[in-house]
Amino acid sequence: MHRAVIFIVFAEMLGTSLWFSTNGVITQIKEIWRLSDSGIGIITNSVQLGFIFGTLLFAITGLADRYKPSIIVSLCCLTGAFANLLIVIDNIPFLIALLLRFIVGMSLAGIYPVGMKLIITWDPKRAANSLSLLVGMLVMGSALPYLIRAVGITFDWQYTIAVASILCLFSSAIIFMLGDGPHLTLKKNQNYNFISDFVRLFKNKKYVSSALGYFGHMWELYAFWTCVPLLLTLSLLKTSSISLEYGVSLLSFFVIGIGCLGCIVGGIVSKKYGSPFVVFFSLFLSGLICLIYPLIGNNYFYFDIFIFLLWGFFVISDSPHFSAISASVCPKDLVGTALTLQNCVGFSISMITIYVSTFLYESIGNYIAWILLPGPVLGLVFFIKEFGILEKKKSSI
């Protein structure tokens, strides 16, 4: 594997630690701003909304295909780090905090999807494997604030936010010094005719099918990640052997972080069976867990943790393969636009389930899993229609 790929995925882990930096200290934040459980959804959705706005901006302007991705990622890391750090100011109004999280989300739009294009410029022939590592590091980055909080459980919550910002600054430096790969293709036409670009993408049936499958995946993913501390709290209340705040923080890190292993294993499996097979298997198993957990969960603490770990493993293992497939079937000069557009719509969808699941959690508890279930089901239907499953398992995608 190209050495540059290792640096990029490490930098992505550091940069994406901004995503759930406030969720890692949600207990303290709920007290400061007197929030209910639905407040978790509001805070998380402020980041998602910023991410959507940022990806839409990149898609409409074509910036991701007209300028060097290393520069875009570096600048976005700097912007996101400082916006995140400002949240620790004492007595900051809640609306200002939401605005700052919105800016963090916009910055992540230049860190994550543009980072996918950056990694492809170094090793396009191994896109599926490279993207599996990159998304795996996104997972670890998202889980890091929970680990930081668990390690520094006696520290003020501001330290968790500050550490995430410092890690993101390191990410900016790494990407800037590394630069772009030898396979970078920039769009020569500088006219911002995004309508013609979108039409080219929408006429590509394979891209559309891959994107639709991804949208189903996104219906489930971020709502699950957002609800992990809530679901774990229910389970931890049944045991007195673990401190509640420490247990929720540490176990949230493992449940979300195990998705990194899911991405890596998925990348290995895809070498033999192809990305479509990994997508099918992941959607099927995460959907199955959505279906059965409300019926069998919240009875035995350790059984719940086992189910959560399985869920965390399979809920994300298909994600890099949607990106790899979309990048492989769309025009080469539109890879950046295709990935940012796909992310824009996918994260818009995630806002719906994040809000609904956190809003209804107090009323229905574990049954929020059934709210997430349509995602993997519809994702399977849309994806299989174009790509099939077993008959194409040896696809080179």
C-alpha cells in the first residue's frame, strides 16, 4: 500500500474527531443548556446541516474537481478546529454554539468527501481498500471524543473539545505537507455549469443505484451513532458495577469504534468477492439487528453489549464501498462532485432519523430501532436492482 494512503487515513481520523466532540460530553452539555434527550439530536443535526450545506456548495461550484483536494482539506481542518474550540467559551449562548457546530459541519464537508478524492489520487486501482481504511478512520475519529472523555472523566468537559481541535490542527499540517497524488485529475473547464454535471451523473444508472443504496444506509447510520449513548444508558441502568457516565463514554467508544474494524474487514473481503457483495451482507445484517433488537434487547447487560458491537460493526462496513462503486462508475472528471453530491443528499436524510429517533426515544425506548429499519431494507432494494448480489460477487469493483 502506498505510504501516502497511511498518512491520509491517519489525518482523516484526527480531523473527523470534530464530528462528535460535543456528543462525547453530552451529559455536561445537557446540564449547561438544560436540554432534553431531543437536544442531542438538535446539536448533532447542526453539524449535519453544516455538512449538507458544505457538500452542496462543493457540488454546485465544482470546487472539489477544480482545485487541489489537499489544499481544500487543509483549510477546512483549520476552520473546523477553530470553530470547535470556540464552544468552550464560558456562558456561550446555545444558539451561538449551534452556529459554531454548523461551521464545523461545513468544514467536515471539505475534510471527508474531498478526502476521499484525495486518497484516490494516490492509489486509484485500490480505491475500495483505501476508502475502507479512510472510512474506518472516520469511524475512529467519530468515536475518539468518547474515549477522551472516558480517560479524562474527572476533567472539565472543555478539555474533550479542546483535544479534538488540537488533533484536527495536526491533521491540517499532515495533509498540507503531503500534497496531492500523481493521479490527480482537475477539471479543465472553469465554467460553473453544475446543471450539466448533474445531468451527466443522473443519466448514469449505476451511479444512481449506488447513491440510492447509500441513502438507505445513511437513514440508519448517524441516527444509530447518535442514539448509542441513550441505548447504552438503558442497559447500564440494569447493572451497578459500572459508573454510568464512565460506562456510557467508554462503551460508546467501543460500539462506534468497532466500525473501523468492520470497514477494514469489508475491504479485505471485497478483494475476493467485490464491493457489491460486502454492501449486501452489511445492509442485510444491520437491518436484521434493527428488526430483532427491540424484541430481544434490554434484558441482559452483556448480551446487549454483544448486540451493540455487532450492530456497530455492520452499520458502517458498507459505507466505503458505496463511495468506491460511485467513484468507479461515474466520469473521472466528476469524481469529487459525485461523492460530495452523494454525501449531501445522504446526510440530509440522516437529519430526519436523528431528529425523529431522539425526539421519540423517551416514549418508545428500544423501539427506535424500527425507525431505522427502512434504511437498510430500501438500500438493499435499490442497490440489488442494478448490481445484483451473488452472481456478481467476483466483480472487480
